[in-house]
Amino acid sequence: MCGIAGRFHPVTLPDAPGWNSRASALLAHRGPDGEGHFRDAHCEFVHRRLALIDLSPSGKQPMGNEDQSIQVIYNGEIYNYRQLTAELKGRGHVFRSTSDTEVIVHLYEECGAELVSRLRGIFAFALYDRRAGRLLLARDRFGVKPLFYTVHDGQWVFASEMKAIAALPGFRAEIDRQACYDFLGLGYVPEPATGFANIQALPHGAVLTVDAGRQELKRYDRIEALPDVERRMSDAVTAVSNGLVAAVDGQSVADVPVAALLSGGIDSSLVVAARRLATGQATNTFNVRFPDRTHDETPLAVIVSEQYGTRHHTIDLGDWAVTPDSILDLVRHFDQPFSDTSFVPMYWISRAVRDRGIICTLSGDGGDEAFGGYSRFWRINRLVQLMRAPGWVALATYAAGNRLAAWTRDWGRQVSKAMRLARAGRDDSAILLAGLSNYLSEDQKRSLVNRPARDGLLDVYRHFDGYQPPGVSDLEELSRRVTENLFAVSLPSDMLRKVDMMSMRASIEVRVPMLDEDLVATGLTLPHRLKTDGHQGKLVLRELARRWLAPAVVRHPKHGFTVPLDVMVPANFHEALRDLLLAPDARTRGFLDQGQIARWLDQFQAARTDLNARGGAISRGGLYQRVFTVLSLELWMRDFQLAW
């Protein structure tokens, strides 16, 4: 909804000439509808507004209480703001707007920092209590909205995007080598790390309180999966059906039209169906048509659109000017290493939505984590079987997978990897859980990063909440840990960061009904057997889809929002890659194996004309993931003048 930035010092706020105007300009894409400022001896606020609720001047931020002793700047939507407003008015609070922002101000007067436990929605906000000399920073439960901060010369500096922090006079960015080493395997930096040693992400579900006497970071919410092994499919589907309609209804509240992103997958299709059931109204829907037919789900999106009477718009990605500069600009926009290549279609569909005059959409993001949508949920069925197999079976399977990888590529590679994970999982399930998330294993990272450059750096396993034998072969427990790890690691650091950065770059808001608090709570009670049958996932959502959607949509396997970048990028993009990654002044040259990078670039380019040109050790997706991982790291280090 907006972009926020600010500074706070409990004693005296130092001058920062020109910073507020630079921060405002750097965040303008997040809020093109207006800007606001506040400054006193201790605090400075900058706000950029994307107006969705209360479009009048009374909705402008920073926003204060009756005597202006409380000031707030806020990014997001509070979906229960109407109920909270009525409650607070009944207690004597005077509201001067119809904005959801004002609820935060008055609720703080009632509850202090505990106000966050009353909020339902997506948010990141900064609140300044002038009387107490206190700053409060808060972020929503799942990490939908971002907030970053640093301490510089005694002042606390924060912003929706790190570029605004880096613009502070005298601030010098420092590299976090450990975070970057983690990134090389995952394709994203796990929060609260950012890639910068001196900038952190405020954890999701957390409040940071700062005043003259203390600084306290407190988690107000933690995601805990509590599967009910007695739960029945029929009860679960009814709960999800009611919950999704209620969530979509609540998240459709706005003073502007609300559209929906309709990929053709089950999650986004269910959201579109729920929108019609909740409101009875037709809506605008959007999908991306990919030039590569194996990645295109347009026919399914059209089926859903016709069934629910939407005004559908298909965006032809091939019509956009996908130039080297446009791709490099998107990579740079993240302010940290990030290489989930689905950011490309996410941006183009967001831009197309904005070009049609729409600034608020619903999406199907967030359904996979609680309902078992990722392949790792059904892969662990086989992994548990392998962990229980006799040693000689495990060794024979591993050897066969290695031999088959040379000529059956995908199948042989998967067998070999599965056996490695199963063997490691017998000793430490954190290794298994990390292996289900990594693009590069720890061994592969060590072959890429020169030995002196990785001395003292830790394996990525520490981010994954494993458990020791004898419970390692317990399928229900393993499924529970997978769920919790997804919410703790990849959801806020990868998927939600991608959606926020790309949608807000195009100046639109994306709301995520699948991450409604009650709906997620239902998903967290599902036993493993209601998530997957060992072949496909999201069994409860698929059962609901059988009631709401056409059979072709229900049968369609999970696809993901991916794009075949190896064949889509223009030919001169490969020249740009070589100029960047193999140049004598490349920032990554001093610590990454240049020979290995050159081989990846050769294979990446060969894929344009020969899909069989890649070797069996690396899949097609894995190949361009590796290239974009190195590219992202190189561009980020150049932009912020960082050295390993």
C-alpha cells in the first residue's frame, strides 16, 4: 500500500541533510499518490502513499491522535479495522478519517505494544510516542510487508526498502559474507539477514521497541503446526470453504476496484471463485501467457474466467521488451542478492495491471505452505521409506542414480539426490530439510567458492529446525517440520519478498487471502495424509476445487510461476552476462570459480537452440538458477561497492 522510512534517536536526532527527500524519491514507486513528513528533536518520518482506503486528504500520513502526541506511518491493510474502529469509538476515541491507519494510533493508546495481537492483516508500521520518547516498529505475522532497520551513529534508521537506508549521509554498507554464502545455495538471503552486515530485516511477527532506557525485540506470534491426526477430509474442506470466502470478502474492502491474479492454478482459481461467492460481483482477472507452451496455463485461466464471469485480461509476456537492461534493473531493485527467477513474470503482470488503471489485486500466493502444495511434501514419503531401507539397498540405489544421471537426466539425478538426502537424514534431519530447499548443496557451494573465501563460514543447515533420531523416520513429524520451516524461512525471505518488491515497483498492492490468519490456522491442523497422497499435494484444496472448479483445472498438476528464461532472453543478454561475470573487474572474480561460471554460461547460451545441450548433472531450471544467482550477487556487490 505504501512506502515508509524514518529515523529515531532517544536523545537528539542528528542532522541528515537531504535524506528525507532522497528517501521519499527512492520509495516513490511504493506510493505515487502523495507524500508526507514529520520531524521533531527525536524522530523523523517519511511516507509515500498508495491510496486504497479513504482517498481524501484525511487519510494522509503521518497520522496522529487527537493531540498529535502519537504519530504513525504504515504500509499495509488492517482487515478488521471496521470492527476495531467501532470498538474504539465506543470507548471514547475520536476518529478524523475513515482510514484503517487511524486504528493503529488509537489502539496503541489502549494497549501499547500489545496492539499488534489485535490486528488482522498485512502490515509494517512505525509508531512514535512523543511523551514516552519511544519508537515502535512492527511487522505482520507472516512477513507479507517488509521492514528493514539499522543503527547508525546512535540513531535507528528504518525503511520499507534498504535503498532508503543506504541513502543516509555517512552510511557505508558492509557485506555479510555468511548471508551471501547462504544465498548461493538457497537463491535468497534468509531473514533477518539481508546480505548487509549492518542492515537487518525486522522478523515477521515481531515488535521492536526503542527508548532511552532499552531496546527490545519481541516476537508476538510464532507459526506452530499442530496436526490433528483424527481430522476428517469433509470437516477440513468445509472449514476451508467457509474460511476462504470470509477471507476474500474481508480483503476485498477498498475504495478502489479490487482485481485478481488468475494464473490458472488451483489456489488463484479458488480465490477468484471465492470472490464471486463472497461479493456476487464480477471482477477483473489477469494472467500471463508465456511463449513457451509448456509453461503456459492460459487455457485453464480462461476456463475459470468463463465459469465465474470475470473480465479477463491475458498478458502476452512475449509482447514486452525483455531487454538485458530491463532484466538487470529488476535484479538490482531487490537491494540484496535474490535469484528466484519468477520475479520476471511477477513484475510484468503487475505492470500490466497498473497500466489498466488497477492498483489492488488478490492473489493465490501462500496456499502451498499450510496445505502441502510443494513437491517436498510428497517427496518426504519416499525419503522416509529410503531412510528405513537396509544399508545395502541405499548404496545400490545411490550408485544406480549416479549412473542413470548421465543419460536419463531428470530421473537419475532425482534418484541420486533423494538417496543422498535420505542417508544424511538418518543422522540429522536438518540436513534433509535444507536439502529439500537448496538449489546448491553444501558440497556444490564449496566447489564454487574458493577455500580461503569460505573459511569460517557455516553450513545453511542451521536455518532448518531439524530433530535427531530415533524420530527421524516419523513421517508426521517430518511433515510438521517442513511446514514450520516453510513459514519461518522461505515464505518471508523468498516468495513474499518477490511479490512485494515486484508489485510495489509497479505501484500496485497484492493481497493474499490464502494467508488469512484463520485459514492458515486450519491448514496448520492438517495431518500429513490430508496434505498429500504421495503423488500430489494440497488434497483439501483439491477437494474444494472439485466442488467449485471445472475438472480440467482440478486435474492440472502444480506448476509454479516460472518462466523459461534460457530461451526467452534476447541473444545479446548472453553477451551482457559474460561482460559482467567474467570481466577482470568482476566483484565475484576473487572468490568464485571462474571456470565453473564460464561453463554455466556456455550451457545457458546453448539452451537457446539445443534443449539437449545441457549435461545430466544440472536440470534446465537448475542451470539458469545458477546463472541468475551469480548475476544477482555480482550486480548487488557492484551497486553497493562491496568486496568479499
